[in-house]
Amino acid sequence: MKVLAIIGSPRKGHSYKVTQQIERRLKQNGDVRFEYVFLSQMNLQACRGCYVCQSLGEQYCPLEDDRADLVKRMRQADGTIFVSPAYTGNVSGLMKNLMDRLAYTAHRPAFLGKPAMLVATASSYTKDTLKALAWFGYAGFEIVSRLGLPVWPSTRRAWRGGESVDRKFDKAVKRFENALSCRPVSLPLRKVLQFYLMKASAATDPAFFQADYDYHKDLSHLNFRVSWWKRLLGSLCCWIVVKWVNRHLVSINQGNSPKKGDASDKAKTKLPEGNSTQ
């Protein structure tokens, strides 16, 4: 099994030490290959909000950096651990930037069926940070385990810990470990509903949401079983959303579709032939 740990701390501090403890525990119980990704060491530029990745496709993003390589490594891993310190009740800026750069995966999930563990460290409160990290569920990950640990910022003192913290740690790691060997063969209802809701969104403006529209034409390319009643319920939700959106949207002469001049020269030259964004 291959596990990828993505650490959103700008330094190798408490978050890194906790992840190392998880690595040791996983390797004690099985053959696990552990790989670290330190976002502080990666070239991930800030999202420009051009919407090209969501409208035309992520391959047309004008930013040339390490995002595609990181996505490839996430796809190849059997499971991913997202680790972030709590910064002002949220994830770190490095982790938030990764979320922004992967925003298109909330429209077109790229990691369906892959288990994910969420880890947050803070001097006291980690609930909001874990809640923010749960966004990766929209990207397709199955959030199977969450772990929030108290850490004292000073190197001179530390929380006492105790049996309750140890049990919390053991249970969280065990849940993730069990999920690594149990890849689902069918999509849960919430993922099916997400698929149909995104399909409804794309259907309201297929000229703008070109990539989304193509992705959501059918479920067959997802390689998961979807029962007939989930398809029926999803189709009903899709129909309701399309009706509601069309009732509340008005047509204007010039919409917000991304134009060739909105992104960089790279986005211009990479537009597929015959694909108009005007």
C-alpha cells in the first residue's frame, strides 16, 4: 500500500511529528510505503480565479507549476493524509492554496473511492480546521478518519497527553488503515447526488461549463456501480435544480464565459480546435 502525506505547515514542526507517528504505526501493522509532500517546498502558484479549469478543463490552466505532478501522485496513492496546523481557526495558507488549485475537482471528482485521513494540530481547538479539511471529500475522497491533536506552541512545554489522547490517535489510525484495504465498488448516495447536482449546474449553461458538461454526460466512466434507485433519485434532483436555476437566472447579452483574453497566452494557445469561448 502506498500512502501520501500532504503537509500544509511551512515548517517541520508538530504537524510533521504527528505524521511521523502515524507512519510508524501504519508500518508496524503492514507493508506500507509512505511518501511526504511538503507544500512549502512545492511550486504551487496562487489561483488567479480565471475559471478556465472549471469551464474548459484543468489542462488549460495558465499557471505552469507542480499542480499536475501532485495530482498524479495523489491518484497513484492508495490513500492520502491531509495535515494542517490550525491558523486562525482554519487551515494554513499553504493548504488553502492547494484547495483553490484543486477547485475543479469539486465539479469533476478526480479521487473517487480513495480513502483520506484528516489531521489538524493546534494549541487547543481543531474542530474548524478539520471541518475545512473535509472539503477534500468534494474532490472525491472518502473521509474515513479525522484526528485533531492538541500541541503546545512552545518547545519548552507540552500537553500531558494521556490515555484518552492515545486512544483517540489509535482509533483514527486504525480507521484509515482498515479503509486502505477495502476499496468500495459502488458510489455512496452523497457522491451520486453530488454528481447529478454538478450535472444540473453544467446543464444550465453548457457553453460555459464545457468540461463539466462532458464529464457528467453519464456515470459509466467512473468505474463504480450505481444502483437504479440512486440514479433515479439523482435524476430527479437534477431536474429540480435545472428548473429552479433557469427560473432564477436571466439571459444577458454578454455573459461571464471565459474569453481567450481572460487568461494568459498559454490558455489562448491551448484552446482545443473549434472550441469557442466567446
